[in-house]
Amino acid sequence: MPGFLLHANAAMTCQHAAGQARIAPVQTRVLVSAQPVATIPPGAPTIAVMGCPFTLPNGKPQPCVTIKWAMPSARVTIMGLPAMVTPPPGPGTGPGICQSVEQIPQGAPIVGAVQTRVLAT
């Protein structure tokens, strides 16, 4: 599925709108919008989330702490690693899933500002 390339400083939050997600840049050679293109390193493609205030109705804290990314590029690689892409907005096009410390799914992340000039598949 085609999608927009993500860069290392793309604005992302969890479903609870307070948890800020940050992509750690793995490579620094290929840039979009003057930022390194985000790639999916070997192993679990996760992104750290900080500041999520979510608490269960019984009072147990269950904040989002990671996003498991589910959308690597099928054709675009950078230094041998697939580029991270996010689909164009639309129903059922979540790029990943936010998870708590116990790896309980919390919903799809909200991707804000990304570059929109390059569409990758």
C-alpha cells in the first residue's frame, strides 16, 4: 500500500492525545523536509511514547509507552532498511498500534505533520 515517508521528527501522539511519540533516527544520509527519513531497524519496529496519562476506570495506570509500527515500505529501502510510511488519511488505515507496558493494544497512533511530496510503496 502506498504511503507518505515519515521523517525522524514527524508529529505523532497516542489516541489519548497527550502522549508524544518520537522516532529515533537510524540513518542520517537521506533527508526529507531537512529531516532524516525514518527507517525500520531489524527486530521490533517500535517507537517510544512519553507522557500518556491513560488510566483504566478502576484507577490502574495503563499509559501508552510504545507504538509497534506495521507499515514498512515494500519497495523503498535506505541503507538496506525499509522506510517507514504512513497511509493517506482514511478509515481503517492505521499505521501501527500503541501499546502499554503490558503490551495491551491501545489504538492506532495519530500521525500529524509528515512530508507530502514523496509517495512510497
